[in-house]
Amino acid sequence: MATLTFPDTHNMIAFLSKSDVSARFDQIVDFLNAQVIQYALMVNLTIYVSCIKQFWATTSIKKNADGVECLPTEEIFAELARMGYEKPPPKLTFYKAFFSAQWKFLIHTLVQCMSAKRTAWNEFSCFMASAVICLATGRKSNFSKYIFDSMIRNVDSPSKFLMYPCFLQVLINNQIDDLSSHTTKYTSPTLTQNVFSNMRRIGKGFSGIETPLFATMLVQPQAAAEEEDEEDEVPNAPTPPQEQPTITSASDMTLLNTLMETCTTLSHKVAALKQDKVAQALEIIKLKRMHPNRGGGRIEPIDDDEDITLVDMEIKVDLDVDLKGRIERKYDDNADVKKVNAAEPTVFDDDEVTMTMAQTLIKMKAKKAKILDEQMAKRLHDEEVKQAETKEKQEQDDFKRAQELQQQYDQKQENII
């Protein structure tokens, strides 16, 4: 089997932005931006080449679906005539060139972004004609069935290719959480503003009569008025009169419920972490007040130790004095030695030295206790700060995770709608 490839002009990203170049196309651009298929037209996911190739290399058909449903032939011709299509051919192949600019833009966008085609962009089948008619008249069009039926035909086609990469990547993202092993990425082709100038070209055989959009397709200018009144607020795009789709897949509902429960749990956790952060900050402030100089709060215990040291030193001095007296009595028996001791004030020097040593020991012990207390206070402070930083980081991570889940939830809602 030949190597499967990505077509250059299939499943493209629509260009639905207004500018000077889009003059005369503002109505149809507003209409498409207000439709539920806007997400499918504009979604630009990260597409992993290996995922798409693996899907198309291993997929098989277990049960074939019925043919693609479309409108009756008479209704297709009647509705296309309302759009200005002048030359319905005998067979169900229609040509874009016979429409005026805005209708041609609508058809071109749907064909290039949603159809299974990869060539012959100037013509389209009755199935795409039915999709255009349903979209223009506010009726449901089963794009999913059309896409799946096209994929089924592609499985056994001799010209098989990597069809609908954007659509498949959405399905893969919903089924697989970890895609880190896939590295090679594919960039989806994108329509540019040149599409407006191309749609202005008058096709061969076109009468040149401009057919306006249906009245139900016109978006009311409320969004523009609100934008002028409040520039900082982004107004919601008004919804045209159409039946809103409903979620019918049980698996999608389960996924949405899971996301909502996870978001709620993380929100509660973030709130609890914020409260812990406030309590932690108050505790740090309390510690700083207790230890303004990193150790000042331990003055009283140090003073208590100093009193004990003073008592010990006084006992030591008394013992020294008693010992001195015994020595003096011993030397009374020897007059020569007594005279020598009387001539040298040794006793007073010993007392002075003893008291000086006692004071030095007191100061040294107090200083050592103060240093130890400072180290303990610093260690406690550092631990408190580290715990606060850890909690703050955890809070940020949880908040970021909650935002990511909320984003996924919003994307799922838009995609399902």
C-alpha cells in the first residue's frame, strides 16, 4: 500500500476575521461566527502525525452505516434557486461559480473545511448542498454522520489518504491523556484573507446578479453597539433563530460531569490553601514579634541561667576565701614566710581574679545561650518560610490545573454544541 499523506487543501482552518479586505463579506462572516459549527471550522489543534497515521493504518470497518442522508432533489433545487443558483444541471453536481460572492464564500468555506474533498473545489455534491441549505435555513445538518461516512469510504479506497486530521485529533485527545511519546507535529493548512478576493471573481456563466442572504441569516448589530459602549467588555455574539442541538452521547455527558466535579474539587482545594496561606502568614508575623532580633524572646530563660551561674560563682569564691584562711593559719608557724605573704597582697589578687573569671564565665554562658537561641529561632523561621513557600507553590499548581480543566470543559462544551 502506498504511503498515506496529508492533503495540502483538506480539512483546512477557516478564515472568519473581518478587515478592510473582507468588505461585502461582513454579513456571511458574522453568520458563520454565530453558528454552532464555528468551533469545527476554526479549531486549530496540535496534530500528532504518528497518531493520525496509526489510526488510518489500523482502522477497519466493523459495521457499515446507511448512506448519507440528504434533502430531496426537488427541495435542493428550490433552495439553491433562492440562493441565486441559475443553472441547475441534470445531475446532482453543483458549481460554485454560479453563486454570488457571499453565497460562494459560504460554500467554499464549508467545502474546504468540512468536506471529504481534496481536489475539484469548484464543484460540490448534493450532500454538501444539503448541509449549506440546512445551515442557511436554521435546520440541523448531521455533519458528524457525513464525516464518519466519508471516513468509512476512505478505509478501502484505492486513493486512501490521511483524512480529517483535526476531527480525529479531537477524538484522540478525548480518549488518550498522555501523548508525550508523539513528537512529530502536523500544521493544518489555513485559509487566508485572499479568500475574499478570490470569491469576488465573477465565474464564467454567472449573470452578475447579487443575491442577498436570507433574512434569518442576518446577525443583528447589537454586538457592535455594546462594544462601542463598553470597550473593555467583549459582547456575546447573538444567536440566529435556529434549533439548538442537544447532547445525546452518554459518554460525553459522563466526561462533562467528571470535568465539572474535578473543577469543583480543585476550586475548594484552592480556597482551603488560601486560608492556610493566611494562617501561615499570621503565624510568621507572630514569630517575628516574639523574636524581633532572632532570639530576643529568650531573654528571661537566659537571665534565669545567669542567676544560677552567679550563685555557683559565689559559692566558689567563698570556698576560695576559706581555703585562703587555712593557708594563712598554716604559715603563722613560720614568721619569715608570714612576712613574705604580708608583703605581697596575694589574697586580694586571687579574689579579684576569681570574680573576674566568674563574670567572664557568666558572659560566655549567656552569649552561648543567646547564640543557640538565635540559631533555633532562625531555623524555626526558615522552616516556617519554607512551608509557606511550599504551600504557595502547591496552591499555584492546583489553581493552574483548575484553569486547564476549566479550559478543557469549555472546549468540550463548544465542541459538543
